[in-house]
Amino acid sequence: MRKICFLWMMLTFFLLPVGAAEEESLSAKDNEKRVEVTDTLFVRHLFNSTMFKHNSTDSLIRARHKRTFFHQVGNVFTRFFREFNTTDSSYIEDQHYNYTVMLQNTNTYEIYTLRNKEGQSITFAPDPSWRLGPYLGWRWVFLGYTFDLKHINATNSHTNKKELDLSLYSSLLGVDLFWRQTGNDYHVKHMNLGEHINCNAMRKAPFGGFKSSIKGLNLYYIFNHRRFSYPAAYAQSTVQRRSAGSMLLGIGYTQHKLEVDWDKLTQLVDDRLNQGVPPGEQAKIDSSLMFSQVKYSDINVSCGYAYNWVFAKNWLFNASLSVGLAYNQSTSDTESEHFDIMNFRFRNVNLDGIGRFGVVWNNTRWYAGMSTIIHSYNYRKSQFSTNNSFGSVNLYFGVNFGRKRNH
């Protein structure tokens, strides 16, 4: 019995290290397997099995490509241009057709008012023009021409009047481009030369000594462009289905030029107001108003609000108003200025305004409506000030054709 116990103890003594070695070996193998599994998961996470496939979205090549500067710039522009047509379909319905033909009547008007520090004022206005013509459109591009029916005779002396008005509307941005050069069809609309001088005889007196020109552009951003549509009111390229409004932020630049033949105007005053009047009581235009020519540019930043009211099915009324803070730079026969920070003067800061109003009926196939755009610019100096307002009223009727595939 003692021999058996002794042999068991000796066997245990010699086999224990071997068992421990085997357990240690097995433990090491398990650890190696765990490390191998962990490394495999890490490698799979870092190097996905699809990373080197041709169209894989998680490949390193594509990741590097997305991080390049030009690709990021391209993505910014892509997202920006997509916003031009991104709208809320519950508020704005897209146009169903590619083409349109339209007949439009355009009536333009203009008025200039000159004032001096003595309280005298003279208002000039040309004869209004009455134009009619056809337009052909493809989506948002319109091409057409209107004939001045009032001055349609080619030998008429009023034919030197020129004008161009172009407005482009998208859901995100709007642009107004305009150029106007007056003819010689002005008349005196109103004159005030003092409290005790009756100037009624000067009303509607023809005056060919006034010339003016204006050219410029306005650019504005529409904040709520997903639900509010300017094109629905002024371009008929969309249909507003629910009422909505939006804040507007814009910038603008215009150049103005005025010329007055004061000798001719003085002679007109003498012929109409001073016949038989004693010299001491005759009407006279103060010399502070007598500039021969003035040129000025107008830089403005504007802010406003626009609202589309859907008052019945397929019917829309729009009203918008923007007020701009403008800085004037002038060059005249008495004053000359060049803008820089050192000569900035608050007296050169004035207020400008732009108003738009329109009513339209549009069932996506046929449409008709009326719209008007009014611009107002102010210019003020120590000796005199001017106000120029001009605009147009459009009456139109049209039909769309060439239905889009997805409608």
C-alpha cells in the first residue's frame, strides 16, 4: 500500500509540469486566436473587402477623391444650382409644358422732378409708350419683340427713344436689367416757381430740351424660396397653390445722366408766363437749379418683403416692396466726386425703392394676367435734388404646349 502511494506521488510530481505546460500551451494558443480574431476584425474594419472594387462607395480612392478641393467646390456649386428648382410641391406646382406662346401689351412711363433749396420745382415726363408684340418661350427663357404702336411711323421724331427691360426670375434669385434712353417727347408736367406765381400755363407744355438715360441692374435673394415663387407671379413658369411670403435681400447698381437746355426752358417760361408782366414780377428760374449736365452712379443695398396671395383656385395676387440704402457718386459741371473711404459723406446717402404688383390666372395650360414694376431713385446735393421714377405695366395672354414627359 505504501509502495502504491509512493508511486502515485512520484507520477503526479513528474506529470504536473507536463500538464501545466500543456495548459500554458493551450492558453497561449487561445490568446493567439483571440489576438488573431481581434486583428482580423480590425483589419476588416480598416480594409473593407469591397474597398478596392470599381464602384465601391467606401474605397480609399473614392475617399481621397471626395477630399480633393475641386470636388468639394463642385459639390458646393451642384447643391447651389439644385436650389434653383428645389420647391415644396404642396405650395408650388411646376410647369407641365416645355413651350409657350404669348401676346403682351407693355405700357411704359417715366417722370423726373428737379428741386432747388429755394423751393422751386420742375417735373418733366415723356409721352407714355404703348407697345404690343408676340413672345415665344422655352421653359424660363422668353424671346419676343413689342412694337411701339403710338410711334410706329419710322419718320416720327420720337423714334430716337430706346429702352430695354429684362427681368429673370428663379425660385432662389431674381435679376432686373434695364437700359432707357429718352427721346425728345418730354413735356412739363408740373412747375412751381414761387407761391405768388401761377404756373398753370406751363402744364403739358412740350419741351425738347430735356434728355436722360439710365442703365443698371438689381440682384435679389429670396429667403423662403421653397414655398414662395416669384416666377408664379411674373414668369408663369410655376403655379402658386398656397399663399406664402418671403423676405428679400438685394444689391443694385445704376448710372444716371441728365441734360437740360436751360436757355430753351427760360424762353418757354417767358413765352407762357411773362407776356405782359412787369419786369419786377416776372417768373424766373433760380440759377441754383441750372446745371447743364449731371452724371451720377447709384450703389444700393435693399431689403424688403413679398407675398403671394392665392385668393381662388388658379388665381394669384402678388405685392412686394423693397427699400434700399443708396450711395451716390456724381460728376457734373459744378461738382466732381470719386468714391473712396476717405471722402465718404452721409449727405450722399439716399433712399431708393422698388415695387412689384401682379395678378395672374394660370391653370398650367392657359394663363393671363397683369403686372407692374416701379423703380424710384433719389439724388440730393446742396444746391438741388432730383427724383426719377419709371416703370412698366404689362398685360398678357398665353398658352403652353409641348407637355413634359413626367407630367
